[in-house]
Amino acid sequence: MNKLLWEQNFLNSQTDLSEWNIRLGNDLLDNNGKPICPGWGNGEQQFYTDHANNLYIDEFGLNLCARRETIEQDGRVFAYTSARLDTKDHLSFCYGKLIVRAKCPVGQGVWPAIWLLPQEQAYGPWPASGEIDIMEAKGRLPQHISGTLHYGKDWDHKITDEFSYQLENGTINEFHDYALEWDANSIRWLVDGHCFAERSLQPGITPFDEPFYLVLNLAVGGWYDNVAVDEAALPAIMTVSGIWLYQS
């Protein structure tokens, strides 16, 4: 994994978001852009915007900021705004080592995530073509993170392989290197160079042999940690200082 294939240095003032899609709204969309499920399929309460107070680059990096801010769309009222972006159609990869250096917010009901979705749904709609969660955190548990695989032929047969880890040094509210090592045989999850989980891949069962793209988002509420939102924790900021993709 020694060849640098792609890099985003958000500490460089020249870096922009030209290789990213900024997602808007509260609805999970189908491949044609039609809403299929509110709350992004997870009961999330935030409305994603491209506003400068939700998504911006400063001297610390790329910032996704969740705020207590009322916004209305199509007769629906949302109490929170935040940001979500991805590299679909810009950058996708199959196998390699991806490192994301990030600092995540703490606070009950805040849900930062670094994850991958399939560029082409070669095996069918979610979850059949898979999802790879590099890092998810529940803001009320500042030393706890998870890495997860989602797959299975349909919703009724969805398989979730979740691996949890307690940070040995510091909390999610400090910068850590969250990494994924992925090859034809297995997927490994790392924090600051320490591998905390590994899952063997099984041809014909696990669909992780196709290109995936990167997603960054900061959700508010949702079923991942179904608790009341602590509004005193807002605004909450997830900061990404750099991303590196290596392939051998």
C-alpha cells in the first residue's frame, strides 16, 4: 500500500471541494434522484445544506457543522442543519488503504460518520451491494467508535457486522487517523495505526469486490443512537484535516 493514489490536504488553503458532491435535504434518494425515505433512511433529524455556516474550510481543515437552526422545505420543518458530502463519480476505488484524519464532536444525539458506498450497485440496491463504515461515533460516548459492514440480498436478509473499539488515548474530540485496509481477502479497521478489527471476505457472500466512493457526514438524531438530542452540544463540528488513499 505504498503508492499515493489520491490526497485531500485540507490544511492547504488551495484545496477546494471540486472532487466532492455536496448533498442537500433530509431524504434518501433513489438512483434517479427521487425521494424514497425521509431521515436518510435512519430517522435523522438534520437538513443538509451547502451554507457556509454548515460546510467550510479553515486553518484546521474541512468542517462539517451541525447547528440548531430551523429550516422549512415542502411543508416540513427541520430543527437542525448540517453537512454531507461524497466523492461519487469523482473518486472511487476497490482495494487499498484509506486514511482519514478527523476530529469529531461530542454530545448526545450527534452522529459523525466516515464511510463508503458502492459506485455502481453491481449486486442490486442497498444492502445487496454493500456498505463499509470506516468510523461511526455516538457523541455521548466520546471514547467509543465502531466499524461496520452492511450487506445481504435484501432488507429482510440484511447482515450487519459491527466491530466496536474503545479509544486508548484521548477522545473522538481530538484528531485521530481512521483507516481502512481492504484487499481481496479481508477488510481491516485501524485507529492511529492500531488494527482493532478484521473481517474475512467471502466471494459470493460479501459484495466487497467492486469500487466504492467516500462519504463524510455529521447527522443529528437518528436510530444509530436513539436518544434525545442535547441541544447544548450544538453547534457541533466534525473537522477533517486530510485524506490519503494508497494502493500497491
